[in-house]
Amino acid sequence: MSATRDRLLAWIDGERAAMVEFLQAFVRCRTPNPPGDTRAAVALISAFLDRHRLPYRTIAPNPEMPNVVGSFEGGKPGRHLVLNGHIDVFPVANDGDGWSRDPWGGEIVDGVLYGRGVADMKCGTTASIMTYMLLHRIKDELGGKLTLTAVSDEETFGPWGARYLMEHHPEVHGDCCLNGEPSGLETVRFGERGPLWVEFSVRTPGTHGAYTHASKSASKIALALAAELEELTRLESRLGDNIQTAIDDGRAAMDRAMGAGAGDLVSRVTLNIGTIHGGAKVNMVPSHCTFEADFRMPCGMTKADLLPRIEAIAARHPEVTMRVTGYTDPTWCDPHHEMMGIIQKTVQSLDRPAPTPILSLGGTDARLWRAIGVPAYVYGPSPNSMGSVDETVAIEDFLHVVRTHVRAAHAYLTRS
Ligand SMILES: [Zn+2]
């Protein structure tokens, strides 16, 4: 068995240049979402899979947002592992202003690869593709089944990617899911909070700016309401002992991975006012103001818990109407599952400290597997640069993520 594991690592070492070139080419395929057109990147992935004679098909309910799904059986019966990663990335703001390198150039400088989406999550999706490619070479030695899902339409919780596959293609559900979204090499994510997005609209008659006695101001009401909603960030949720202990034990690791204060937020509601628009002119009392709030619900809380509290605060202002524009409930799975142990041991065998189980503050497609009871774990590169200028992944970190996914998938498919 260990001879096979060594052979897998030797293949990764021997083919590292080709793997790095693939990641560079992947970054150069522009896949910002919006608009979410991923066809160029899907062509790259398809060409790679064709070159290695690997089975796959594309499933494209939206022709501009295809998904790549591949699957093969091992030599004996066993469990079904699903590899999941997304192809679309955040857009580049202001034409790349502030970047020190071309955000779509895939340049490597001092051992670090620059590019929009390299951390979130072309590094992790490449790890999934390489895992699929290398394990196919030894498929007769494996038990069970391995499935690759490289999907579009993730960044906006869209309907055409993983959500479509989960609803229409139960063959991608599997027994366990491994995902390479950015987690930081020191942590493995076993759950995530859930977003609840609400748009608030304030309407008043409005009037001349000097006649403040004649109409309430829609923007002043909006500002007051936004401040009152902050009350909700005092709400906390706690889960059963077993899971809560893992969450509490992970707080220090969350601070290290995401910055001081991150661990403190994990069991709380957070509120971001993402947009605010109101008024027409400085010397008019505004007749309308609209703002969008992004609440994040901790594990153990649902929309049914939080929404009535939001409605009660909004109801203090009769001029306000509100509507929910998106939500997903928080998801989590067993922090002591076999796959968690496999990832931790694998990372240790690669001479790094065992990663700590934590919850994610943001959202990933892994939630879709957890939501139907399939445990799903996230292990990928540092999240620190994702979505910002100069998004980067160190080449050595990329190769470490590839090694971890390959060995963890191999371990899972060779145990019974
Ligand atoms: Zn992502």
C-alpha cells in the first residue's frame, strides 16, 4: 500500500511542471462571474481530460456555464467519493487597478502564482482534476467509485452549476465529498454559516430640503434601520456538545487562518450593509432609499429563526418594505468523520502539522452535499488574498494541496 502512495507522490513530483502549466493556463481563461461564461476554461479542462483518455461528459443546462462531470469505477466494490470544485471566479474590479501583475496573466514571480481566482478556487479545482487523472491510472487497485465535478455558476449561488447537478443528477451525490476551496493549509472546514440577503426599501413623500417639517427623510429612516439591525449581531447559536466542542476548539485556528476576530464570529449572526442608494439631490428630502443587507446565520440557526426578528425591527418603521433576495441555511457535517482523520494524517505525512477542523465564515458548494446528508470537507490554499487585488497561491502550497487530495482520495478508496 505504501508503495502505491509513494508512486503517487513520485508522479506528482515528476509531472509538477505540467501541473503548474495547467494551473497557469486555467488562470488565463477569464471566467469572472458575473457574467459567468466559463466555456474557455471548460475547453481547457476537456482537452486535458481527452489527452489523458479520461471519461467525462459536459452537462450544460445553461450553454455559457457548462459543468464537467467524470466518473470511473475501481476494481472492486466500495464507497463513492466525489471531488468538487468551481471554475468561475470573482470579477476584477476597476480594470485591475491596484494589481501589481496582470490579473489574467498567470504570472509566477518568486514562486508565487498571481491571478484572479487562483486561490478561489482554480488551485483547488486543479487539485481535483489531477486527483481524478492520477487515481485513474491505478483504478484497478481502488475500491468503489471516483467522480469529478468541475462546475460553473458558484460565485453568485447560481442555479446552473452544482445546484443543478445535485437536483438533476443524483449520480454525483456519492458517500463523501472533497473540495479544495481556500481553507488555509492549517484547517479543514466541515461546515459553513448560511447567508440571508434582504433588500429594504423606504418610501416617504419627500420634499424641498429646507422643509424638513413637511416629510420624513427616506435616507434617515434607512440609516436608523441599518443601525437597529445591528442588534441582531448579538444573537448566538450553539450546537450539540460534540460539534460545539470542535467549533470552540477551532476558534484560535480560525484567527490564525483568517485574521484576529474570525473565531469570535463563527457562532454569531453577522451583518454587512452591502449597498445603499437613496435621494436625488443634496437639497431635497429623499422620497426613497434602498439598501441590501447580507446577514450570515451561524450553524444551528435557520431563516425561520432569524427572519421574524428582522421583520419585527423593520416594522418599527411603517415606511419600510422588505424582501428576501437569497438565502441558504447553514450546513455542517461530522468533525470526527473518517475523512477528517484521513486528511489530518495525510497532511502530517507530508511533514506539516495536522490541520484543525473549523467552520467556514463564507459559503461554498460543499453545503449542497451536506444538505442532503453527504459529509463534505474543504481543504485548500490560504484564503487571505481571495477576492482582493494580487490574489496569489504559492506554487509549493498548490503542490501540497494536490498531494493531499490525491493521497486522501486514495486512502478513502482503499479502505473498506
Ligand atoms: Zn469559491
